[in-house]
Amino acid sequence: FLSLFQQRIEIQKLREGDNLILGFSIGGGIDQDASQNPFSEDKADKGIYVTRVSKGGPAEVAGLRIGDKIMQVNGWDMTMVTHDQARKRLTKKKEDVVRLLITRKSLEETVRQSMMQH
Amino acid sequence: MDNESQYSGYSYKSSHSRSSRKHRDRRDRHRSKSRDSSSRADKSVTIQAPGEPLLDAESTRGDDRDDNWGETTTVVTGTSEHSVSNEDLTRASKELEDSSPLECRRFAGPVLSGILGLFALLTPLAFLLLPQLLWRDSLDPCGTPCEGLYVSLAFKLLVLLISSWALFLRPPRATLPRFFVFRCLLMALVFLFVASYWLFYGVRVLEPRERDYRGIVGYAVSLVDALLFIQYLALVLLEVRHLRPAFCLKVVRTTDGASRFYNVGHLSIQRAAVWVLDHYYTDFSVYNPALLNLPKSILSKKMSGFKVYSLGEENSTNNSTGQSRAMIAAAARRRDNSHNEYYYEEAEMDRRVRKRKARLVVAVEEAFTHIKRLQDDEVAASPKHPREVMDPREAAQAIFAPMARAMQKYLRTTRQQPYHSMESIIAHLQFCITHNMTPKAFLERYLTPGPTMQYQRENGRGRQWTLVSEEPVTSALRQGLVFSLRRLDFALVVTVTPLPFFNLGEEFIDPKSHKFVMRLQSETSV
């Protein structure tokens, strides 16, 4: 059995002038070259990863970390989307809050280790 | 050694440098004639190509070469300079007495320059004293200015003396085949200078009995000033000019191809040769003639394939040359597997050496565990267990026995046994024990062939080297020059190339300009 340990993060968008920003950058997508992703364990993983978290921004405050893989945004699946689609789903002007389902490598490893101890 | 190394004549000739080939060819022609005649008379079984031993007949034979390797008579001296004080003259003469089989030519140069320097140093004092001695009463009294001049004269003479001692007073290092141009120039300059001063002194002061003593003192001071400047010139010409590197010398040893690169300044060929020899003795691993030859099992296979029977012909002289040439040609056409055998032989040799080395290392480590240093406080405890206290020599002899066999086998495998006698090994062991060295430090001397310096015996006689060059040896180094330094059984070929000229440019990097991005294909911030 494989259980994925995931975390739910809720980010409040911050209004800066005319834009609503979340305070992180994403990379990846099905139209991108997955082998250049430094955060993924499996280099064929074309998911969306967090590549940078701006200091003190809403994402960092909410607990997002660099290297996290975003599985869902507000219920929308992000594992098989293009880069642009991902960007659009995160930057909808009508939404003030985004709820992300992320998975983090360190979480997986602690899970694996605790599984091995049994 | 003669019957072990049979080379064909071709490979022997081609391995030697161009410049020495003239001499070699003349000698070789004589020798090959005599060899051919002996093989022609040999009417029986195998044909051997006219081979020549690797060494000349004149060079020391294999058996006694082991003992007096590298030592023949020598004539060598000095690049030292200028002035020598009295005590050093006596020291030089004592040196002469100690190492008597030397030729006196070694010290001719330094002694001559020493005498000249001494003469030059004493001249100002003579200039001052002669008027005082000869016509003291009629001299003008000379007050404070003279005293100032006396003091400056004394100090300048002191400075001259000390700097000559520091710079020029060194034991001679080498005899150069031709005159050392700069040194001769300087000596001539000093001689001319002092002679002209004496001339003027004789004519202007001694003859008319000059009364102005202050002038005389000034004259002496000017001489000393000029001597100081000549010494400065000597310093620059002899010591400083060749310090800044300008040429790159490539030194290759003809027998096994060991090579090095050195940077030197502007020197003449003979001085560069001395410089190269200085570094040869500490940088190059020792020349081991036993390691040179391909095992004869590989080479002789080429020749031993064919057997020729001459069926009772009396005048076979003409035929056998034709036959031997045919044999060589046929052997060359045969399929040549010797590279294969060489490869396997080398691998086998490596394995053997490594095995012996492992045995040696284990034996030595074990041997060293048998002894330990006696601490001072343990002496008090000795009445209970009276242990035999040994000095280093006895300790060395005690632990030498278990490792002797492994050591001997290892040295024989690496062909080093001529360089290490049992006595020298025990002496080295004693040395290592005294200085608390580990077995690895003890073995350092035997596991790698050290520089030639390590195997020199301590005696005053030097080494004979011949400088072979197509240009006169006092000419300066320049690009493309080739000269060689020859010993009896090997030579060092030196090639000169100028150091490249560097065009150094400048580029300024702002420390804030170091910026990096992730190499993802696209990154969007949200």
C-alpha cells in the first residue's frame, strides 16, 4: 500500500495595488522539461512545484516551503496541467483565498522511515 | 652484462643524440668491424645480428660499476668571485691538503681572484700609510676634514669586506670548460683600475712628495668608492641577472626518458649546464642501468626462429652476410607478437613486485614491534625484570634478521640491490630507530628510487661530466639551442625555449553582479 502524506495549506492573497499576490513562484507542468526540476524525486514527474517563496509573503506565513509539490488548488487537480493553466488557476481574481493540497519530500521520508521501523 | 643485452645495431644508434653521434659513429665503426669478423668465423648454428652492448667498452664494467658508480676523477671549480680575506685563503689551502688527489686547477681561479681582491682592499691603506712613513715631517697637518674622511674610509672598507665575504666567498661548485666571461671581465676591470690608481699615485704623490695630505686621503676614499661600485656591478652581473626567469629548459635523460622542465634566467651555456646538474642530482631518480633492457626473452625471439646450417663450404664469408640480411628481413616479415609478450611480461613483473613489496612491508612492521624505546622511569622498575638494554646499533641488528630475507628478495626484484648493501640497510635501520620512525618511514628509502643525491658517497672528489655543444659554450642561451651533458653511460639532452610573453588584460567584476536563476524552463511568480 502507498499512502501519500499531504498537507493542506490555506493562503490569503495579499492585495498589492491592482494585483493579488500569493508570494511564491511555481515551475513545472506537462509542457515543460521535467528533467530540469531540482525538487522532484522522480525526474519524470511533470507536476507543479514551488520554486521560490518570497520572504514574509502570504505563502511563507501560511507554511508553504520551497520544493513543495502542489497537488490541488481549490479542488482543481494540478498534477496534469500545463504551466500556464497552473498559473491561471492560482491567480483567479475573484478568489481571495487559495487552498492548496501539497506534498513535501521531507514528509514522505519521515513517513517512509516510520514505516520501516515497524 | 654483455651477453644479456643484445640489441640490433639500429636501435642503439638511434637512441643517441645528434650532437654526440659524430663521436659515437667513429668509434662504432671500428667496433662493428671487429664483431662482424667474429660472427663470420662462427660457422655453426644460429645467426646473430651484429649487436653491440649498451655500454662502451671503455665505460666501467657491470660488476664493478655497482661499487664505484658515478665516480671518476674530477676536475671542478669555481664560480665564486672577487675578494677573499686572509683566513679564507688559509682555509682554501687547507682544503687543498685534505683532498689531495684533486688537481690544483680547481682552486686556481678563486685563489687568483682572492689575491687580486686582497690587493685591491689593501691599496687604500697603503695610499694612506706611505706618505706618513716616508715624509711625515713635511706633510700639512690635516684636522677635522681628514678625520671625517678616515671614518668614512674605514666604514666603506668594512662594508666592502663584509659584502665580499657574504656574496663571493663560497666553495667552488664546478669547473667550467671555458673561462667564465663575466668573472674574467670583472677581474680585469679591478686590476686595471687599481693599477691605474697606483700609476697616478706614483707619479703625482710619491715622486714629488706631495704635501697636501687631505688630497691624498680624498684620493684613497675615491678609490674605495669606485671599488664599491665595481662590487655592485659584480653583484648584478654574477648574481642578479640570472635570477629572473627567461628560458625554459627541457632536460631529458637519454637512457630512460626521464624528463623535467626548469626555468632559468639569462645564462651562458656553461653556467646553465652547471645549474642543470645542480638540479639533476636532486630531482631525477637515480639511473639504474638494470632497469633499461627489455627482457631478452622478448627481443631474442625475433632472431631465434631460424636456424641455418652451412653445409661444409669453405668460402662462406660472402654468403653469411647475405644470409644474415635475409634472416633479418625474414624475421621482420614474420608475424610480430612481441608486443603481446611485452604486455604480459610487464603485468607479471608488476604483480611480482607488488607481492614482494607486500611481504616486505609485513615483515618490517612485524620486526618493528619487537623493540620499543626504554623510558627513563622504567629504569627504576628494572630490578624486577632485568631486561637487556641495547643501543641503537644492537637493536637494529637484532630486528634486522627477520626482515632480511624479504628485503633482499624485494631489492632483487626491483633491481636495486647494487645500491643497498647489508651494512647500509642496518645503518639506515639504526638511524630510523634512533629517530622514532615508523616502519613506513624506514621503507620510504627502498620503495621508491630516490634522487641521485641519495646515493652519493661522501668524498671530496667530484663528478666528471662532459658538455657537448655545437655552439661555443660561453655564448648566451637563446631559443632553439640544444646541448647535452654526457657521462660515460648516459647523457642529458637539454633543449632551450624562451618563456612565453604574457599579455595580461584586466576585467573588473562588480561583486553585486553575481546573480543566478534556476534552470527550470519557466518559472512564474504568483
